[in-house]
Amino acid sequence: MFGFGPATRIYLAVGATDMRKGFEGLFGLVRDRLLCDPTGGHVFLFCNAQRNRLKLLVFDGSGLWVCAKRLEKGRFTWPQKGDAHGKVVLSHEELTLLIGGIDLTQTKRKRWYRKVTREELSTAQAQQSA
């Protein structure tokens, strides 16, 4: 799989997409339907009506990549509702789960927690009092 950096956004196009579309067709969908820049380095996901195939479109700086996956059994769990432009933003972890066949509607995101050290706490208190 690609190594996407933390600044890379992952957009999922809700609903069904014609999987006969290639580079130009998916490029046009990203530009016209999702209202995003296809050459921005972000990742765009599309799925067919049967939800057993998906395509991923990404620009790596020198050209477009189109990657495809077909499930032998089962279906991808694909959102049917998104924002006003018909897209959903996924995290890198959600992309991995989705491609792995995990149902994202059945997962629960935990609150992020980080233990604060005494040094960090005293620094923060000193900044507040200053």
C-alpha cells in the first residue's frame, strides 16, 4: 500500500460509481462532483453499486494512480450520505479498516487520551499565569 502522510486527506465518494471509468473519468468526478483538486495529492475512493469493487485515485506528484480491489465474497460497507458535495472524509485508520472489509458503522472511535507529564503540566501552568 502507499505510505500517505498525515497531511493527506482521504475522500470517499458516497453512492455508486461506474467502475468502467478510468483515469480521466475519475479525474472528472473528483473535479466536478466532489469539487476537489485531483492533483492535490489527496486520496479519492469510489465504489460500484454492488459494493464489491472499489477504486482509489491519487496523484503522487508525477502522475495519477488508479488502484482497484474486487472482493471475492461479501461487500464493502459504503456510506450513502455525505456532505453537500457527496463526499465523506476518512482517517487513515478508517481507510485501512474499510479496505480490510471492516464495517465502519459497527466501530466506535475512542476518545484520544495522552498522559500529561509533570513537566508539561508545570510549563502549561506557568504560561497561563504569565
